[in-house]
Amino acid sequence: MSGRLETVSPVDGSVYVRRDLAGPTEIERTLAAAQRAQPSWRDTPLTDRIAIVRRMVEVMNEQADDIAHELAWQMGRPIAAGPGEIRGGYAERALGMADLAPQALADQAVYWRDGTPVHEALTEGAGRQGTPEGQPHRRLRAVPVGVVLVLAPWNFPFLTAVNAVVPALLAGNAVVLKHSDQTPLAAERIEATFAAAGLPPGVLQALHLSHDAVADVVQDDRVGYVHFTGSVEGGRAVKRAAAERFVEVGLELGGKDPAYVREDADLAHAAANLADGAFFNSGQSCCGIERIYVHQAVFDPFVELLVTHARALRLGDPRDPATTLGPMARTAGAELARAHVDEAVAQGARALLDPADHPADARGTPYLAPQVLVHVRPDMRVMREETFGPVVTVAPVADDEAAVRAMNDSRYGLTASVWTRDLDAALRIGGLLETGTCYANRCDYLDPLLAWTGVKDSGRGVSLSRLGFGPFTRPMSFRLQEPG
């Protein structure tokens, strides 16, 4: 045995889940089973693979209410919001990738037509169709990498996992899934729902692993790709483990995501949505809003609206349907967020909300009231480091150029949002931002038709969209011509 996993619930500090961590024998058995199962799964028609994904979504949706209660106990999300992760984003992304798969994974015939290279998607099982007479048959094929290791976090345990698990499986890979110790039941649920949907044994397996064991699996030659979602330091650890191998690593890391509210913005719409982007999931979102820059002409009315939304949140037991703000997943995370606020206030920032208005707030616990900070400076820790809690800063800017400079003043670059009635201006401003995704009048959302990626310390690689199949495949070329 290689130790025990214990999940401490933020609800009351009790141990909610206990599991044995996988030792060398179980790890070997799992990797061997994945390697055996993958060739048959690769050769399964894509239409059948898609059908299993669709059935998995149906099974998962049927269990959404039970999953919401598990999430409340494991990481503190209010049960009122829990089913949305399953019936909303998880289903949308899984089905979106299933819809994209036939075109994204199709063989491509490549040939010349009137001096122009043409790429033509071929139907599954097609022969040498599409190539004009007199030209060799050229074909590009996306070949699965084999066994994919997916390392998923606790903050959105299903949404983050689906980004990798579904495209990896659709592409014909086997998957080994390891979740954070805070949400181990998510990995077990995903494994069980795929099995119920008809996925063959060995194609998707969940493992509970120590950090050292994760490094061992990353270094195993049978693993063809590693997809990690988590902290910057966690990403560095995975990269170090992979350094001795020629294995690709995808990293979805942290964020300090900014928003810019222009003078022409719909302030009511912006305040309501930015409050949700800052405080949903107790601020524990890699693409949550942590910095808001507001044109100085509308700064005061915007701040008043934002504070009104924050005050309306009800902090409490996540099992209570009336709760809209649950505890943070871990006391240590709440204490870090408190430290960010305390330091900023000591350095001249002003906190606009009184924690006493939220009786459940208590130091030394994961229950943390929302906070809005103004009079902040760029050098404050709350402006530089990822807070990952229900805390947002708001600062005035003079114009678009000042907003762009402020938004780019970060080592992170995951998402950014512009709030304006002028979408041409949003496109222009977005093109100047150092970010993976730019939104207009929306935030804290992943669109499965668009590439999910980050720059700077927010990560490397891509998931979702047609491009999201790329990391889970390797290109293979064919050039066929008649002899003579």
C-alpha cells in the first residue's frame, strides 16, 4: 500500500472520503490495461465512439443532483449551483467536441487544383477518393498518441476534466484520469458513467495517486501525452517530471483575469455579470475576474452596482438551497485571500464590504465573505498574485490605452473581457491584450467552438475547438503513387 487519501470537507471539517492510494502494482496493472485496450478502441469506428460520448452525457445528466451534493461536501459549492456544472458546461463541451470530431479527425486528401493546394476531408473508411488523375495520392491522418494521462483539479472537477478526457477518447486514445485529493469522487463518477455508456474496459481508468506516483506515471514510456490543469507550481512539477522524456505536456494553469468597463458600457449588465465572474464558486476559478478597470467617468456608479450584487450574496452551508456563496474548498485558501485583503488595506486600499454582514465568515475557517477593494495600486500583492477567492479589485482608468496597459501588467494571460456597446472597439482592444481569450460583455466562460489556451504563466497548449484534438493526436502522412 502507498498511503491513504483523505478528503477534508469544507462544510464542517470532517473527513468525507477515504481511499487507498495506488501503489506500484496497481499502477502497472492500470497502464498495462490501457495499453492493451487502446488499439481496439482506436479501430472502433468514430461514429461508435461519438455515440458512447453522447450516452455518457445522458447518464451524467441523470446523476447531476447526486453529484451536486457530493461537490458540496468535497469542495463547498452550493447545491443550488452544483447541477449546472454537469447539465451546463460539461454537457455543452462534451457534445460540442463530439459534433466537431468527424471533421477534425477526418483524413485529409491533399492535392493540387489549378496551382492551388486543396485539403479535402475524407469520409471514414474512404479509399483514394478525391485525388485528380495523374497526381499521387497524398493523405494526412491524425493518429492517436496512445495513452493519455489527465491530471484534473478540484475547483471545477468535471468541467476541467471534460476538456481533455472527451477529445482524447474521441481521437482513439486510452485515458488514465487522476483528480485532486479534494474531489476524488469526480474521477470515479466519470469512470463509472463512461462504463455505463458502454466504454470498453481499460479505455478510461481512474487512479488515486500521490505526487511522487504522478511523477512516476508521467515518466512511464507508455504515456503518450500528459494534460495538467492546476497551479503554476503544479505545472512546473509536471514539466520537471517529463523533462527526461520526449513527451508533450499540456498545461492549463492560473489566471489573474482582468475586465475593462468602458464609458459606453451597459453598467447594470456589466456589474451583474462581473459580480458573478468574481464571486461564483467562491472566486475559485482560473478564469474568474480578479481585476476590474473602469473608465473614470463611470467608476463610481459601477462600483455602487457591483457592491450591491456582492452584498446580496448569502454565505453559508452549501447544503442549504438558499446559500449562494459556499465556503472555499480549503481553509488555507481562505487564509491566503484574507492575507491579500489585509495587506492591501494596510497599504492604503479601501474594503467596501463589512465581513460582519455575513455572519458565517470566520477566520481560521474556509467560510470567507466577498470583498471589493478600491484605492488599489499595481504593486500590491492582491494585484499581482492569484488570490483565487471571492475578492475583486476595482481601479479607474483614463482611456482605452491606459486600460490595455493595466490589463497586460500581469504574469498571467488566460482571459480578459471588455464591456462596451461598441463591438468593433472590443475587437480592437482585444487584439492588443496578452491573453488566450478575449470576451465582450461576458466573462468566466468556455465556448467549446473556440480554442481554450493561455499565455505567459497561464499555460501552454490548447483544448476545445477543432484545435483541441491536436494535442491528443500526431500527424501521419501518406504519399501513394503507381509504380513506374
